[in-house]
Amino acid sequence: MAVRESAERSGVAHEGGCTCGGCPHGAREGHRRAVAAFLAQRDELAAGQGLPAAVEYSASASRQWVSDELTQTARAVAERAREAGDAWLFAVWRASLFAVWGGVVVLVLVQALTAVGAGWSVARTAGLIAGIFFGALLTAAATLHRPRGGLLAPLIGDDNRLSTSRTVASAWLLLAVFAVFVLALQLAGASRGADRDALVSGLGLARGAGLLTVLAVVCAVAVVVRRIVTARIAARRVQKVRADRPRLADLLCDDDRRGSFTDVQYVFVNAAAVVFAAVRLARRPDELPDLPWAPALLVAVSAATYFAGKFAEGTRPVVLSVVRAREAGDLDAPIRTGDDIEIRGAGFVPPGAATPDRLAGMVVRIGPVHVHVPLVPVPGGFQNPSDAALTVPVPVEVEPGPVEVRVVTAGGVETNTVVIEVCD
């Protein structure tokens, strides 16, 4: 919405290398250039280049200066990413309209080709009217939600990713409603009582039991999974990080864009079953798709696997130990103020939170002092922080004695407490 309003206020065309964020092209180009500049700066600083003379002779000062510079650039990249995400959502609604009306055109062509030799029928007319009606309905919904991606709006979860469970449930719901609408149109056009009785019997439970069972299962999974994820986030057992924009890969991958077995099998099994039901509807348009119990049970098993996977995923971030960081040649010694400590654990960088701006937001609470975790670049990435370990200095404000250490992860969750002894 902000991108569209900015473009309307400016009243100018944005072309070429525009990076202002006032149009989809400019937002994407600005984000691309910002990412390229950040990667170049990170690799330059990782090679020890570009350091001011005032800090290059102090390891701690140079590390802090590098971290601050990368943090500022990372925030600019994150802002560009948000602009590009908003612009993508505003632009993709047109693509959704092309997909809808492309499907209507395919329906018309299939109806026309299959009518050759077999002749036109009331069922074909009902199918065309239903396709055009649903196309117009989906077009109105997409236009209404164009700042949120058009038809993708109801499929986007709270984390700004495409929801696998919602997408699968929507596919089955659209197929079921389309089948009922086709039958209703045929019933309205039937002139003989026998034809009307046959159409009404086609809506019976004996015909649609498998379809209704599958629809109930996938809709229940979509609702319950959302509730489970919300409850686990509140219990700090799952860390969810908001994505820059939805992607089709979200349907098959986890938050870290790695292939997920539970998501892949759920999408593929339901896609096969939906295609099977659609073919049954095309072959017998005078009754609900008669989905046999074997495919219906296959969908149920797939849904149970997906549900179990969602219930089992995620672990609580935990600090396992805190030790004094030792450089080569240093003597072994207790922890004192000014020393670096290495915090070892798991879950410090949850899936989807490996972006520089998220890493720069990690904090360690050492007693009453909040210490921001410094970004330590290496060619191609960051040495510090990582998912299993991070290093921070003990500030001079920390009083000697027992001190509690906690980590606020890149997902914003605070870990358990580990007590260390700070000596004079």
C-alpha cells in the first residue's frame, strides 16, 4: 500500500535504474543494489580493508567498528527488502488474474474440443457458466486485496509466508464448491422430472462421502495447525521470523528454504487427489466427484504426517555453557571484565533469521548489562554469531561475583539462565 501511494503521489514514471521504492521495478532494483553493496562491504571488511587508522591497532575497537558499520548497512538492506516485498505483493495480483482467466480459457477450449463428435450438452453449458462466474468472483476478490497479493492474500500466514495447509484446504474447497455450483446450474436447466431426480441423487452422501471427508480433514488440519504453531510460539518452543515476502517455495520448504518432507508429501498427495477428483467431475458432471476411499485414506495419512511434523518441529533455544574465550598463546585464567566469553548452546539463530539485520539484533544479558553481539565477518558469511555459539566481551560495568547470563536470540526469544563467576 505504501509503495502504491508513493507512486500515485509522485506522478512520474520510474524506469531504468530507479531505486526509489516508488514502483515495483524501483523497489526490486533498490533491494538488489543494497544487497550487492552489503556483500561487497562485508567481504572487504573481512579481508581487513577499509578500517580507520584510529581503530586498526586495537582488536576490540576494530571489531566493534566493523560490527557497527555492518549493522547500519544491514538495516538499510532490510528496509529495501520490506519495500521490495510490498511492491511484489502489489504487482503479483495481476499475475493471479492472468492465472484465473487462463484457467477459464483452458476450460473453454477443453469443452469445445471434447464436444466435437459428442455434441453440446447442458452439463457443458453449466461448466462454462460456472467457470466464468468463479473467474469473475475471484477477480473481484483479487482486486479487493491487491495490496496483499490478490488471490494470495488468504493463503499468506502471519509470518508472511505461503501456508501449505491453507493452500491445500483452499484447493479442495474450490473444487467442492465448483462441483456443487455446476450441479445447481444443471438442476436449474433440467426440464424433465427424471433428470432433476438424477441430479439431486448425485448430491447424495453416498456419492460425496469421500470428497466431504477429505475436505473436513484438510480444513481441520489448516485450523488446528495454526493453533498449534501459535501456542508453541507463546510457549517459546518455536521461533517464527517474518519473511520479506511470500514465495511459492514456501509450500514445499521450511522457514530456512530447505525442502521439508512433511510439506512436500502433503502437497503432492493432495495435488494428485485433487486432479483425480477433477477428472471424475469432468467425466460425470451430473454428480459430485466420487472419490474412492483408497485415495481419501491416502490423503488422511498424508494429513496425519503433516500434522505430526508440525507438532514435532521446533525446540527451545538453550544456553548449555559459558566459557572464557581464549586466543592462541593466551594463558588460562578466570573470567574478568574485559575478557571475551563464548556462549555455547543451540537455537540462537532460528530458521529464517540468518539475515544480517536479524543477527545484528542479538543481545546477551550479562547481569544488568545488555551486550549486543558483534558481527564478525568472514568471506562469504559471518563467524560470529552462529546458531550454536557466540562471543561477546564482558563489559566493565559488570560487578565481580556471580553473574547471570542470558541470550536474546535472533528470533527475539530469551534463553535460560547460566551463572558465571566474574573475578577481580
